[in-house]
Amino acid sequence: MGQEGWAMEFEEGVVMNGSSVEHVKDAAPILGKYFDILAVRTFPSLKNRDEDYRELFIEQLLKYSGIPVISLESATLHPLQSLADLVTIEEHESKAKNQKSKIKIVLTWAPHVKPLPQCVPNSFAEWINAWIERNL
């Protein structure tokens, strides 16, 4: 759904006179009847940080679909990428223990002239902090 397909409106109380052909509150319950789980990938506009962090698309699908919604990637988080990162870290940690050495984990994020999505570093920081807490 989106630019190449079915354009949906996600804002509440909006007059439907633009390019959107259906409101999420009408479409999401139908999707909820077809599927047991919705897996959704959304992207930030990179124009307004507060709007991006609002996570409107996922929130509205959660609100109206009536079924679980999994975030494959959102404006602020990329949870499955972080899960894969942690699996890789744990694999390397096992090898390091066998060799009686330690692994070093570094997350860097350099400034850029253009706005960039923050979902990967946000998720990595969130998951690695939880992993460290669990392993202390």
C-alpha cells in the first residue's frame, strides 16, 4: 500500500479529497479478516522528526486491524535487523569464549548532510542494551 499501490489515509478526521482512496479504519479491519498477522514496513518522511516518531501507520493498523502487527521496519525501529545482529553477536561470543577472548561491540553513527533514517541504530541500541542487561 502506498505510492505504487493502494493509497490509504491514516490521519483521523481528514477530508478524503486527495489521492487516498480509502481510510485505514475501513481497510484495516478487512485486512484483519484475510490474515492472522500483518507484517508492515514503513519509512520516515525525514521532514518532521516528531511526525516520524509518532509511527502513525503502524499505530493505526494496530488500532483498526484487530490482529497482531509486526514491524519489519518503521520510521524509528528495525527490530528484525537487530534480532539478526544479536544472533550474530551471540555466535561470535560463543567462539570468543572458546578462545578465552572477549568480543568488542561498537555502534557508530556519523553526521550526514542529508537526513537519514535512524531505525537501524535505534533498534541496535535498544536491543543491545537489553542483551547486556540480561547477560550481566
